[in-house]
Amino acid sequence: MVYVTINYWAVLLAGVLSMASGAFWYSSWLFGNAWMKVSKMSAKDIAKAKKSGSVKRSYAIMFLTTLVTGYVLSHFVDYIGAVSLLGGVQLGFWLWLGIAAPLQLGMVLWEGKPVKLYLINTGHTLFNLVLVCAVLAVWA
């Protein structure tokens, strides 16, 4: 069994930053309007979801998954010995290139989703992985 050192405060910070990056990425300041258009969602759909309470539940579940992701990524950071900003950025990039980007491509190939949706979503995944891995590496 390999012993891994986990900094739980770094995992918590990474989770919070992950949620913040999603809120910013999908805001009207960046790609929110384009995402809504290619997802065929309207402002009415968003308002309806907020009113029903499903958005709060979704945010809670998403936050828990960001903590799980941060915990798992902490293992990768420790395994490869990434202890610098550059090491974290490189790890995030390679995980995105080799795992996340190809897996997300299925939405275009098999679900018929627009390439633009893929680019918006996988762009966020790249940004998020780089951010989280950088935080975990620097605060290892």
C-alpha cells in the first residue's frame, strides 16, 4: 500500500475554487450565454429550475463531487511529486488531454451535441483541472 499525504485544507480550497471557476466560466461574462444557446436553454428554464429548488440540490451535489475530485487528484499530485505551480499545471493539462477531453468528445460523436458545446465544456474542464492541480501541488 502506498502512503499518500493529503492536505484536507487544500482539498477544501480546491473544491471552493472549482465551484467558483464554474460559476465564472458559465456566467454571462464568459460563456454562459453561448452555453445556454447551444444547450437550448432559456432564461425561463433557469428561473424555473431555481424556483423548484433543483439548482440548490445540484450545487450541493456538485460541491461534494469537487471535494471527491480534489481528494483523488491529491493522490496524483503526491504520486508524481508535483510540488510547484508548474508541476500542478502540467499534471492538470496531461489529465485533461489524456482522459477528460477524449471522454467528453463522446457528447459530439455519440449524442449529437454541437462541437461548440464540447469546446465550452471541455475548456472549463481544462481550466478547472489546471487550477485544482496547481492549488494541490503548491499546497502539498
